[in-house]
Amino acid sequence: MASVRHTWIDALRLTAGVSMVGLHATSDATGQPFPDAEFGQRLAPLLLRAVIYTARTELFLIISIFLLLMALENRPRGYRDTIQEQARRLLLPFAFWTVFYAFYSLNKAWYFGYDAALWAQIKTPWTWVEYAVLGTSKYHMHFIPTLFALVLFYPLFQWAKRLPVLGLLVIVGLVVKRWADGILWGQYYDHEMLPIMLRVVKVLTYCGYGMAAGAAFGLWQRRVDLRPWFNGIAAVGVVLFAIKLYATYLTARDAAWPFQFTPGYWADFLMPLVLFLAAFAASNARWPGVFSKVAKYSFGIYLCHPIFLDLVEITLRGQVLAPLTLVLIKIVVGISCTVIFVKLLEKVRVLSWTIGLGPLPPIPTPFTITKEQRS
């Protein structure tokens, strides 16, 4: 029964990993909603994005904290040992891919004519500080430092394990985030420290997701049956998705992301939690075993997919294609090439650790304390 019950987590991991490819593929080469296209041409890929965007990086965060608490329950250890282990597991691959993408991005920059500006940034020490602290070397790298920062607060999430009602703090966190982001953007929009201030707010408020994960694990430990709640959870998901569809219409109409549409904010940031709870409620169902076989590649898919999305955009540069055609090419080629690449990388022992599929190199982390240092 345990292996069946855990398959739902693998399904979520794989969904989150693959969805990131689709998410980053459903915009133009500059990350915008195809502003040069007509309304009808924009709408089709944006509707696809609405489906894909249900599994945001927040779902990855919830899964990761849930699995961490599960691992600590199975193999208890102290705070320092836990953080040291997480630092090696997360920050070593992060360091590798940060350097890789810092220079790999020059390839796309050269073809699109902004290589001089990017190279000037790379030569600036502050840029590397942001790469290291914020994960800005590529558009997807922010996830790892954010997750590691959340892991530092894991003792708080264990409180929610004992008192699941604390999981409702996710709502408080999102309220504070919306409020604080508005203040920071309004008063410090041109300040060089704005990205770091926004990230601090994000980490602190995203502790709400950690509390939700802790609450879910507490219910899991108690073997609480959520099946009677499944229809209610699904109904909430339908309402949130309807809001997302309206936000999609606004995006297609205005050719801009509707950041000021408050209902859309709540639909976006609550949907990952609803997906997690829905899968949790259905955890006793007969999930296909293929999820567990393929889920191990989700981290690699997440890390490597920009390699091939960049190549597709370079190859199709200057081609006059309908947005939906472009998006489908990016999704199909991006996912297939990334999966093949990750499976090949798994076989290269000296590099498989970079995607979480091999033993980590014997490099001490900043948290390692030797016997000599202790004495």
C-alpha cells in the first residue's frame, strides 16, 4: 500500500517538471504574450498556458517540503545535519547550472542582438551576487535558492505537522506578499536592491506554503482520509480555473500580463495547493506505476529545458509562424529533447549529480564543520 500511496507524489513531481517546459514555451522569445499578434492568434497559446500554469513552481515547493518532512520522520536528524545535507543536494547543482547558464545564454543573446549588454552584465561582480543569491542566471533558476531559503525554516513547518490548522497561514502569507510587493514596486522600482527585497518578501511569505505542506504531512501521518473532500477540492479548482480563463482573456485582449487583476493573483497562487490536495485526496487510487519510474527525471527536466527552448527560438528566429504553431514546436521539441538529454546525462557519472541522479562530488559546503574546527 505504501508504494501505491507514494505514487501520487511522483505524479505531482513529474507534472510540475514537465509543466515548466510548457510554461516557458507559451510566450514569445522575450517572455511576453505575443504582443505583435492579433487577438485570436494570441488566445490559443494563452489558453494552453492557462492549463499548464496550474502547476507552478509553488507546487514544486510544496512537494519538496512535504518530502523533506517525510524524510526527517523516517530518518530523524538535527538542524545542522539537515541543512548541510540540503545545501549539498541543492546548492552544488545550483552552482554548476548557474555558471553554465551565465555563459550559455550568450548564445541566444548573440543571435538576438543583446550579447554586448549581457556580456557587460556578466563582467559585473554585482551580477554574480544576484546569480548566486537570486538565481537570475536563467529565468528558471530562482527556484533552487528560494527552496533552500525555505528549508532553513523547516522547524516552523513541523509545528503545522502537529497542528494542521496552521496550514491556513498560506492565505495570510499570500495577503502579505500582495501588499508588500505593491509597496516595494511603488517606492523602490528603480532601486538596485529591489530584487533582493522582493525575494526576502517572497521567502518569508512563502513560508505559508511550507506550513501548508507541514499540515498536509500531519494529516498524512494520521492517515486522515481526504476522499470525502475530493469533490469539494475539485470544485474550488474549477472556480479558480474559471478565474484563470478570464485572466487569459484579459491577457489576450491587452497583450500584457494582467498583474493588477487580483482574482487572477489568487487563482494562480492557490491552484498549486489545490492540485496537491486533490492528488492527496486521491492518493489511494490506482496510479499508473510509470509515474514513479519517470519522476526521478523531473529535477533534470526542470533544470535543462531552457537549453533546448533557446535552440528552438534561435532556429526559428525570423520565421513567420502563428503563435500556437511556435508554442507547440517549442513544447514538443523542448520536452522530447530535454528528456533524451537528461537520460543521457544520467549515464555520465561525473555529471549525473548535476540533475540529482548521481552521487554528489566530495566538495564541502559552507556548513561543513571539521573535527579540527570543532576543537
